[in-house]
Amino acid sequence: MADGLFRFISLLIENLTIAYEYHPAVHHLTTNIAQGEWWAIVVPNGAGKSTLLNAIADVISDYEGSIEGAQPNMVACLPQQAQLDKTLPISVFELVATGLWAKMGFCASLSASQHQQCQEALAAVGLQGFEDRMVGSLSGGQLQRTLFARVILQD
């Protein structure tokens, strides 16, 4: 799974400005990210990281400038604060497996290969052995890693 764990597309952002009530959150950003490149957004809190990612994912469409090469239906995002009801009666494995819904549909059963993918995603985030635990019993960090394993499966 390591070879295909992360797949990036080429992305060209030109003169991107995104504002809220006339206050720019992202101001005249231009960058070219080639396929296969790793990149990080390192700026202070409130500097527009989530806003930029939401524009790339087409969650925000009201902006100036251009974003080329983005495939919004291929973007998986893990917010800093999960909006998950921890009283939901679902196991760690079941939650991770929801990352495959786009490939398998809502009611289909996991194939042996998909089951293995879930196991590998859990191992990648250090949660092997947590498969049968209920999400309500997880610490904040463990829940975040469970959600990241789900994002891995979204490919």
C-alpha cells in the first residue's frame, strides 16, 4: 500500500484571493505544485490554510484568480476538529471502512482486499489492535488517527 498511499495531481494556482466580508484570508497566492510533490502550508493560526484547502476542494467557489488541475471529487480532508458524534455505536474498523464508500457503495460488503486495505490503513496510523474498540472510547488523538486512516482509504 505504501506505493499508492498518497496520490497528488498537478495544481496551478494563480493570483488567488479569497476574502470574507472584504477581509482577505488568502491574498494573491500564486504557486505551481507538480504531480508527486509534497508540500506543506506553514503559516500562523487564522492565516487562511483551511480557506485555501476549501477552495481547492471546491467547497468555496467565490474567489478571485484561478485554480487549475484541482479535482474536487478526489480531495479528502481531515479537519482539525472532527464533527463526529462519539456516542455513535460504531467500531474503529467500521469507521475506517467508511473511507471506501465511494468505491463500494453504502450497503456493499467489504471484499477480502478491502478488508486488508483497512487493516493497512490502521497500521499506517499506529492503531492496529484497536479495530474492535468503539469510537466513543478513543482519546482525541486516537480518534484523529482513526479519521486519518479513513482519509487514506479515500485515496
